[in-house]
Amino acid sequence: MKGDNVKVVLLCGGKGTRLREETAFKPKCLVEIGGKPILWHIMKIYSHYGFKNFVICLGYKGDMIREYFQNYSLYSNDTTIRLAKKEVQFENHTSEDWNITLAETGEETNTGGRINKIEKYIDTDYFLATYGDGVADINILKLIQYHIENNKIATLTGLHPTSKYGILDIDDKGTVTYFREKPTLKEWVSGGFFVFNKKIFNYLSEDCILERQPFENLVKDKEMNVYKHEGFWGSMDTYKDLEYLNEVWQKEKKWKIW
């Protein structure tokens, strides 16, 4: 199941307007958790399971993502520079066995349109995809196995979100009978970490929103399944989310499966 040619498509083109404290200066996927961009964390999750071929959909401040990978060794190692000889020596020799296609998909393009634009890079029956701002301790191999067994065009990962608010139980007199601070909700939400059959491109158009008409039509055609992930998941939508993920990484590293 570890596909040598299976691509992992990463949606990294959005503006991240709810995280303007950081995204005014950089794309959201380069915002750091524990000193590394969240994009790096996501790629480490996939590469742990043997998926090392990535297609990164660029948009807002995409040149900064290009620069990051072009200078990856410089950012990842202690470096000795001999100016007179014009030599650069990397002391740690830290690197990753990743193949990365940086695909320009437009600054204003919506999620489905971005995937539509990279069809030419998909040369296997299925491919993987996720957003550039979410991490999880998900088992990618089990996700793929579930997708194959159910033989649908699309499999998305369902998660139990954590409420951002305290939840109250109130009796008919207005008295609080129970208080839960930010509980895990029973509802399922889509958390990315998709597996798509190539037929997904029949549902996409030049600038569609993936989560609207394409997903609605897949549901209508009974071509979408949900892989239920009960473990950790975190999405970096706001500055508060960023602080939370940095705290989790510092204390527990819940998604560090590599």
C-alpha cells in the first residue's frame, strides 16, 4: 500500500485571514509550531507512512514556500560559511527524502479549483490530500485501506471537534445544572486527510469550492465515505489555535508519530 508514486496534495494557497497576526507576513502553512512550519509537521505525518511525493498548491505568498524548500538545508542545519572560498558546509546533514512539486494555483482560487489545476500531476488510481493547517495522529495506512475496501470516489476523515466554548445544561428555571469547559463534541466534522479516486476530477471545475458542490454531488451519488478518527486532531485557524498547538507540542507532541 505504500505507494511510490502516490501523490499527497497539500492545499496551501489560502490567505488565512483569521490568523492575520501571522499571515500578514507569511502564508499560514509556514506559521511555526515548535520552531517548524505546520506544513513540515503535516509532511512528516505522511512521510512516516512512506508517502514522500508531495504536490503543494501555492497561492497567497507562494514565493515564500518556494524559498523555504529551496533553502531547506540552510534552515535545517547548523551552517559554516567560508566567505573567501564561497563555500557553505552543513554540519548536521539534516534532510528529508521528499519529492516536492510546487504548483502555482492562483492567489484567489478556491479549494476545489486548486485540486483541479494539479490533475496533470496525478498518475495513480488514487491520491491523498489535506489542508495546510491541520495535524493529527492519524494512521494514513488504515485510512487508505478503508478507502480501498469501500470503493468510493472520496473518503474524508471525520473527527470529534472540541468546543471553543463552555457548554451549559440549564433547567427550566434558568439554573445551571452542569458545566463543561470546552468538551469534545459528539458531532462529526470533516478534518481533511482525504483519499480521492481520480474520478474526483469529474466533480471539479476551474474555481469551485471543494466542500460545496463537489462534495454535495458526491454525497448525492453515494460516492463519499467517512473514516472515523478518534484520536488527536488540531486545526490552526486563529491565533488562539496556534497557541494551543504550540502548547500541545511542547508538553505532549500528540501528533508526533515519526
